[in-house]
Amino acid sequence: MNRLYNSLEPRVMDDDMLKLAVGEQGPQEEAGLLARQEGILFKDVLSLQLDFQNILRIDNLWQFENLRKLQLDNNVIERIEGLEKLTHLVWLDLSFNNIEAIEGLDTLVNLEDLSLFNNRISKIDSLDALVKLQIIYLRQFKNLRALSLSGNPIAEAEDYNMFILAYLPDLVYLDSRHIDDHMKGLAELKHQFSIDELKHRENLIQARLEDEQARREELEEHKAAFVEHLNGPFLFDSMYAEDVEGNKLACLHGAGELLEAYKDKFVVICVNIFEYGLKQQEKRKVELDTFNECVQEAIQENQGQGKRRIAEFEEKHLLSLSAIRDESELSNLEKKIVECSKDISELFNTLMTLEMQLVEQLEETINMFERNIIDLVGLFIENVQSLMAQCRDLENHHHEKLLEIAISALEKMVKGELEEDLPDEVRALFVDKDTVVNAVGSSHDIHLLKIDNREDELVTRVNSWCTHLVDKIHKDEIMRNRRRVKEINQYIDHMQNELDNLECSDIID
Amino acid sequence: MEVLKEEEEGKEAAKQEAAAEAVAEPAAEPLEEGEMMQPQEVGRRGTIMTQEMLRDLEKKLLGIEITVPEKPSIITKDTIDISKLPCSYQSNTPEEEHLLEVADNFSRQYSHLCPDRVPLFLYPLNECEVPKFVSTTIRPTLMPYPELYNWDGCAQFVSDFLSMEPLPDPLKPPSHLYSSTTVLAYQKGNCFDFSTLLCSLLIGSGYDAYCVNGYGSQDLCLMDLTREPCPLTVKPKEALWEKEEAPPKKYAVRPPRDLTSRFEQEQERKRQEKIKAEEERRQREEEERLQEVDSTGTDPLHGLRVHSWVLVLSGKREVPESFFIDPFTARSYSPQDEHFLGIESLWNHKNYWINMQDCWNCCKDLIFDLGDPVKWEYLLLGTDKPRLSLVDEEDDTLSEDYDIENLGKEDEDKCFDMPHSWVEQLEISPEVFETRCPNGKKVIQYKKAKLEKWAPYLNSNGLVCCLSTYKDPECTKILEVKEWYQNREDMLELRHINKDTGLIVDYFKPGHPQALRVHSYTSMQPEMDRVMEFYKTVRVDGLIRREETPKTMTEYYERRPDFLSYRHVNFGPRVKKITMNSTESNPRTVLKITERFFRNPAKPADEDVAERVFLIMEERIQLRYHCRENHITASKREFLRRTEVDSKGNKIIMTPDMCSSFEVEPSEHTKKLLYQYETMMQLKKEEKLCRHQAWESELEVLEILKLREEEEEAHTLTISIYDTKRNEKSKEYREARERVMHEEHLQQVEAQLDYLAPFLAQLPPGEKLTRWQAVHVKEECLSDFKQRLIDKANLIQARFEKETQELQKKQQWYQENQVTLTAEDEDLYLSYCSQAMFRIRILEQRLNRHKEMAPLKYMALEEKLCKDPRLAELLKSFV
């Protein structure tokens, strides 16, 4: 023991110190011998005591992943840090240190008991905002039941008790004393207003988060159906977003109404696509669920059979093993051993047969499913394409109309009969026929391009989803098969080994 | 007697005359169809015409009744005290007379029309020798017992409550039909009494029930159940739960190809069938043979034996199908049953119907559509009985409608309602209801079985029912005995004794101190074959079943926090101990303990032990873990703890070969010696614990056996706190309360005692008192009270003096004769003296007390009088 109480030299938490501590606090007596033989891994340690070590800085603890209880009292620690990896920590003792702020505990979600007795957690003015934040910071630990803060400047504030009780209502022990309900009630009354405000704020944040989550989920769902953003004028709007000429032309007389009508029709088709997509998605989901269910059933049944076989075998095997042990005659012994190994190989055969049978069955089913899902996807694509074609028709129709209007406007302008006031940039289009036609044409092109893009995106995504799904199913099945074969082999090997060992030992005997 | 009868006849005749016109119409109505009408017309006119004819017929009728040979029934007239019966029993009301007229008329018409049928059973005599119409003998009653709300409960009660006696003449209905009150009082009756009582109860609780007069088989009429299997032995047919085959799912895998030969299967099946058929044939033959034996001696009177039973028609009380109830045995039969050979007539409390259908095929073809006048001839018109068959409804509707419109008024006039029953309210007291069977005991002989019933609390061990099953039809070799118990303190409900195997199974109701549910054993000695089952919710350790054989003990658990589900202990022979002080029990050596656990969802499968075997003799511990999901093999581990010391004498802590394990997914930390060492230490500890628990289980068995023996010995019965009759404690309490109440009542009466009443009574009533009168009354009252006090004092004084004098005399006598007295006399004298002294002392005390109290009492009275509202006003002003 080299505890240097008086030494002012701060020490560093290095490997040696940790190893020593672990060794001292690890298993004792016989178990300790064993442990020393083998060495203890830091990640197996559940509790660690590092008191009176003059530690200045918490460090080097990242290996203790499974630590539940950590004692760092009576050191000279100034900051809480380096505890991020200890997520399983339940019990943390940091009393008799020089800590000034409660911080660095964010990842310790399982914390139940926190002791900060005799530190320097300060008050500047009586419970000002900063100190309040310190306490509010502790609100995030839902499991925190025991807290000790006395011996800190913060505890000298007059309503320190009340304040903590009010803000940490789940606390059971404060400063090693049980909190009675009466005090809790008083504290609540006293700080009701601010707490309500706090709660309200927290609730709002929570609600916003939930809202966002819900919206995101909905979008995910639509994306899974490959029809996101089709339940409104999004596509239409995006068509006109980059279309400068189109927007300009909309100012023409008659073009506005035309555009409105066009938009209405277009959106109706989009919504159709959207709804159809959702419906198809539902269908695909049902299909997939049925498939999964059936496959699971088949696997379960097969597993059940396998387990039964193994259980039967083990029953018999145990008997024959003990018979072998008791047997003294060498010839009989050999006969029995041979019999036993025959049993093992027979078990191997049955298990493998079962597995092969399952593989065959599943293959057939998977192929059937593949066919069906591809059909479904094909149908979906076909229908979406036909709907998209309607969109294109609409666009073509609109284009023709717009062209007419534009040309008539040009003619009017040429004749100087145009009564409306057009912005200059629009006027710039109407220099000659070509320019106008080009402008209308380019707008049309952009629109068609957008529609095509959307369609392509949908088709590629649905196709890739389909191939991906089928691939995954195949791969999973292969993996399952490998795992099972490996398992069977392992088991059989073990059995055979056991038998061989028995043989050896018998012969030696 | 003779004269009386004649008088009655005369009366009847006179009434008949008066009512003749009105009666004849409705009575004849039902028969007025077709040509049958003519002859009646004549007959009816005849009755109206001459009184002689009427009397003639009357006599004829009486003659018919007299011809019924009266065999002495057990309830004879002498045993019934007629005089105490109410007058409705002893005479007929005018309505009843009227009804008898109608019935008489009807019966005459009937005998004219159907001369080959037996006379109707319409108005037998009651216990007072008064003819009463059968329908009025039915008294619908709803009993205040929940058991008597359903038909089966009613029937069971009637069959239990009454003891059966055969009909005086098995071929004819009885001449007398007693009221149900009399039958209930004497607990005896023939089939007609039975069915009348049952019918009353059933109609009272809302069933559409009818008394039937018909013909039954010999077994039925004589209540002979020896050819019937006991209903308690017949196992309820197991409802075949056809599992609904779910339609094959779309992606269900195809079953592996079946490679066995169809042909071989077919051959095998055929062979099996052949064997089965052979067996069946043999069985049938056997049965036939038995039946032949059974049916020897067929009844020569088959089809002629008169019987009465109850018909319950569908419709009311959710009865789906009509059925018969045999009141003797309380069994229900379908109308197709072979025991019921024919129906003559049937009636309820409203009407009477005659069966016009042929009964050549028992009752199998009868249609119970009482609204159909072709099939059932009714006596009274107007009682609603809608026709059920709709076959010829179509044709009739028009004409019927027409008829109804036209004749509605007339119908109303003609309608004649059945008079109210003459029988008094039926009452069954709770005591009698509980005792049930006459003397509380009943024995029924069934085919190869005997059933005995007792009233609760009749047997000191709580036995209420005992069913013995026999191997042979002669009932000599007992096969098994079932005993039902009630109100046992040890909650024993049923004991099932198998005489062949000697196995006894006790079933307990919830509430046994050891939570015992079933206990099956062959002997009460410990360490024998036995099975105990427990109520699992009661036991803290979750034990539900413990099986024992001489060498093993198996326990099954459920819902334990440590997920233990099964423990099997193998015992070796007992080690002889030298120490003689055997207060400590000497446990047997444990050879092997096997424990199984349910899956603990909180642990990963690789660390959750499924089975743990402690091979204590071999010093080995085997562990088998639960199977992981999607795996078929489970991890195993085996610990050897034999070698504690190595060859050099060093203590070995742990070596790799002490633990052999197979792991499905080998993980790093389980390979470590430290882990294995810790596991083994833990297991060692648990092994100790297991042995201790096994030992405790053994002790518990011993304890239960002891307790059971004590309980058997004591067989105390519990008495419900609601049982006011038997519960002594509550009885005492109630009596005490009544006493207190009584005293309170007395006090109240005293408090209400009006001191002034006698004095006020002297004054003229209804006038206000004057002041003078008030003063006078007060004075009078006080003086009277004073007088009484003085009188009382004098009385006490007188007694005191008398007592003293007597004592003195005695003393004198004693002193005179002291020399001659025997010791006995002296004793007598001394005891007398002490008693006399005691009396004198008491009197003295009383006198003193009286002297003390008298002035106080006087003052109290005065004050009371002053405050009396009647005098206060006047006296106040006076004061």
C-alpha cells in the first residue's frame, strides 16, 4: 500500500495503477490464484475503487466498458471527464474532490447514485441561472435516485434542499437521507411555477420531436411505396421551378387560366398515382408478410423435428456411454463403441437430410415468391407508366394551347393591338416567331424532362428494391443453411470427440 | 256417511240444474264437429228434461268410480286428519261444481263417441272424499330455493323428497288424487301425486308443463332402475373438438414427398379393419347375449300399466325441444323413448286434453300440437293454445277470420275459465328441503351400481352420496366406490376408491391448510406410491404436483421467480445410523437430483440453464442450457469434482479437464478457468441447497400425511355462519341479542309508563285541567307513591321479622334437642341456620337500602311530575 496522504504530487491514472487496483480488488483466495494465472481483462471488471490516490485527472478508463460501480473519492480531481465510455455505470462516487461543475456525465444514462459530497460546486449568487442549469442538467438522468451534494458551496444556499427536491422529483435519497413526502410536497409548492414552465418547455420539445418523427415516418412510408411527393402539386411545381420561359409566358392573356386548368388535371393524375402506389405497397407488404410467416413456420417445424431427433439421440447416447464406461471386456467394448459411432453418424445423416429437405422446400417457395413479387412490381410499373403517359398527354395538350396563345399574342403584338401591359422581359420574347416558339418549346422540354425523370426514378427504385429484396432472401437462406450445417457438424464433431476421448481413456485404463 | 253423500248428491244435482244451460254450451263446443253432434244433442236434452235422468247418470258415474277397487294405500284416511284441512278441501265452490258439470258432460260425450276407450281420469276424489277436477289440483308455485328454478332441480327434488308407492291397481288410474300439500306432508305418493307436484313446481317456475296420464313400461311404473346404467357412471360424451384446419397459406412449403408404398398401406389398413370388424362382431354378440339375459321374463302386462309423468313443451324458458320427465327418477326422456307406451290424456292448471292419436308405436309418432283439435280434444274452450302446424292454416284463415268476427262476442260469453286451484299454498320449510329424502336417506339400485344419498350433516363424517359400482349384474363384487362429502373441515369433496388396484383418490375443494387438491395413494405410509396435486395459486413455492414412488420423488412447479419447473430426486437405501436418539429424521441418501427450468427471458439462451443434473454419487454435475433461437443444438457443460488433491498432495483448485463443455457459439469468457471455477462453486452451493430442499419436501410429505390422518380421525364438519340453525355460536349470539332487545323493550315500556294515567282517568275525559285539579292530581299521585313505598318497607320488615322468628324457633328447638340429635340432623340444622342468616342479612340490607332510596325516589317522582307537560303549566304558575 503506497498511499501518500501527505504527498501533494498529483498522480496519473496509468495502466499500472489500474492493474494494481484491479488485482487487489479482484477475486480472492483460490479464485484469485486462478485469476492471476489467467489475468483479468478490464472489460470484465464490474466495480473499481480508486480512492486516496491523489488523482488529478480521470483518464484511461475507456476499457472498463461494463463497469457498474466506480469510486473516485478522496482525490484531487477538478473536472468530471473521461467517463463517456462507462455507459453501464450505476454508482459513481466523486466526493472529496475539487470538482467545480456537474458536467461530462451525459452518456451515463443508467446512473442511479451520484455522490459529489465535499466538492467545490459553487454558487455565485444564490442559485443563479448557472447553478440552476447544473441541477437541471441532472434531470436527464431518469434513473437517478440518490444524490449527495452537501459540502459544496452550492449547498449553502438557503433553499438548496427545496430547490433540488422540486427539480428532481424522482430522487429518493438526498445527502444520504431519505426524502419524506411532506418535504417533497413543500418543495413542489414552492417552485411550482418555474417547474411548470420547465415542464412545459420540455413537453413542447418532446412534442416537436414527436411531430417531426411522425412526419418523417410518413415520408418513409411514401418512399417505400415509391410515390413520395405525388400526393399534391409538388411535381407540377418542380416542373415550373426551373422553367423561366414558362413562368414568363404565364403572364399572357389566357395563359394563366390555361395553366390553372392544367395544374388541376395534372394534380388529379398525380394523386391517382400516389394512391395506386400506396395500394400496391400494401399488397406487396401482405405478400411479403405471408411469405415470411410461411418460411418461419417451415423453419420452426423443421427445427422442432431436429430438436426431437437430438433429444432422442441424447437419451440413447447417454445410456450407451455409461454402458461403455462400465464395460470391462475389450471385445464388447469395441463393439459398443462402434455401435455408438454408428449412432452418431446416423444422427448426422438424419439431421442433414432434414436440412436438405428444408432447403429444397424453401427454394421452391422462394422461387414462387420471386415470381409473384416480380409480377407485382411489373404490374405496378406498367400502370404507373400509363398514368405518366396521361401526364405527358396533358403536357402536350397544354403545350399546343400555349403555343397558340403565344402566336396569337405575337400576331397581336405585331399588329400593335396588344392592350395589356407586359413586363419587359416577356416582351423580349416576342421579337419574332422563332424566339416565341423556342421559348414555348424549351418550357415544354423542361416539363417533359421532369416527368420523365420522375418516372425513371420510380421505375429504377422499384426495380432495385425488388432485386435487392430477392437477393436478400436468397442470401439469408444461404446463410441460414450454412449456419445450420455448421451447427450440425460442430455437434457431431463434439460427440465423436467425446467418444474418442472415452476410448482413449479406456484404453489407457 | 251414506246420508251425507246423498245430501251432497242432492246439492250437486240442484246446482247442476241451475247451471245446466250455461255449462252444456261450452262443454259441447269442442265436440261439435261433424256428425258426432247428433247423439249428444239428445243426451243433453235428456238432462235438461228430467231430473231423474240426471240422477241416473250421476249414479252411473258414481258407479264407475266405485268399481275402482280400493286397495289400501299407505296414506289411508285414518292417517290424514281431515278436520284440520281448510274448507276448500272439504267442499266445492260453485265454480268447481260448474266445472264438474262440464267435465261430466264431456266425459259422457266422450264415452259415447269412443266407447272402446277407457274412461277419462277427470275428477278423482281428494283426501276428503270430495271430487276435484285434476287441473285444479295443480297449484303452480315458485319455490324460494334457487335449486328449484330449473326443471332438473325440481325433478330431482320431487324424486328425492317423496318415496314412491305403486298404484293400487297397476292397470287403472287411482280413485283418489290427494292435494300436493298432503303429499308433501307425508312424503309418499304414487306416480300421479309425483307428477302433480312436479307439474305445480314446473308451471310455477315458468315451464310449459303438463301432467300426463298414459301407459309406461314396467320398469318405469315400478321405478325399477336395475336395468339402467347409473347416470353418474356414464361418462359425458367428449365433445369432439374438430380443429378448424386453417386454409393452406399461399407460401406454405410443400410437405416432403412421401416415399412409402401406397399398396402396403392399403393392405395394412384392410387388415386392421378386418380385425376391428371381428372385434366389433364379438362385442355385439356379447351384448346380445347380455341383453337376452336382461330381457328374460317380459312383462305380461306390457302396454297396460298406467303411469303418470310430466311433459314439458318447447317454447317457454328457452326449452328447445319437448321432452318427458319421469317424476320417479327425475330423468328426462325424449318423446321417442321406448319406456313411454302411450298417452291417454294430459292436463295443466288451465285445461285438459285427450289424445286422439293412435299410440301403436309408443309415443314416437305423437305430435304435441295441443291447438290442433283433430289430434288433441280439449275440454275447455278459450284457453289459448295456438295451433302449431301451419299446413291447413291457409284454407282456414278466411273462414276463421269470419268466424272470429262474427262469434267473438259469443265466444267470450261461452268461455269458461278453469277455477282457481283448491290446494293450499305449497310450502317446503328449509329444514325439510335440506333433509330432502324421507329420513334423509335414499338408496337407488342401478344396473351394476348402487347409489346412496344422505342429507348433509346426517353422517358425522359428512358423507352425502355414495356410489358403488359392481363388476357383475348381481352386485356382489365391488369394482369401485365413489363417496361425495360436504361441509368437511378438511375440504374433502370426493373420495374415489378403486377396489381392484386399491388406489384411493381424494379430491379437495380449495381451502385445505396444505393447499391439497388431489391426493391419490394406496396407503398412508410414507415413501410409497402417491401423487399429490396442489392448488398452485395458494402455494408460495409454486408446487403443483408431487409424485412419489418408493425410490423417487418428482415435483412439478410453475410460476417461480427462479423458473424451476421440475425436480426429480432418486433416493438410495437408508443409511443405518448408530445413534439411537432418532428425534432427528434419518433422511435417505440422495443419488441423483434432476432439475429443469423454464426459459428465463432476461438471460441469453447460452447462459440460461435448462436442465441441471447432480449426480451426487459420481460427484458430477451436468448442465444443459436452453436452445438458442434458430438452433437445434444446445450448449452443455459437465463438471467433475472428484479430484481435490493432485498426486503431490497439493490442493487442486481447477484444471481444464474438470470441466468439459460443448458450446454452440463458443465465447471467450466461458473458456476461462475463473469463470468455470466460479460456476462450479455456485453449483456446489446449489447442490447443497437442492439436497436440503429434497429433504424438506420429504418432511412436508410426512407432515401432510400426519395432518391427513388427524383430519380423517376427527372428520369435523364446518358450519356456515349463515346456517342459523346449526351454528351454535351464531345461535348464542342471536339469542343474546334477542334477550338484550327484549330487555331494552321492557325498559322502553317502563320509560313510557305513565304515572298520571290512573289519576287522570278519574277526571272527566277530554277537558283541560284546572289548576286546582292539577294540584290535586299531583298530590294524589305523590301520596299514592308514598303509600307504596311505605307498604314495601312494611313488607320487607314483615318478612324480616318472620324469618328472624323462625330462626329463633329453630334455635330454641335445637337447644332443646341438642343431645338427642344425630350428626345428620345437626348438619341439616347448621345448613338451615346459615341459609336463614343469609336470608335475614339480605332482607336487612334490602330494608336499609329501601330506606335510603325511598326519599330519593319520592323526590324524583315529584320532580318528574313537576316537569310533566300536562301539569307543568299549571303547577309553575302555582309555584
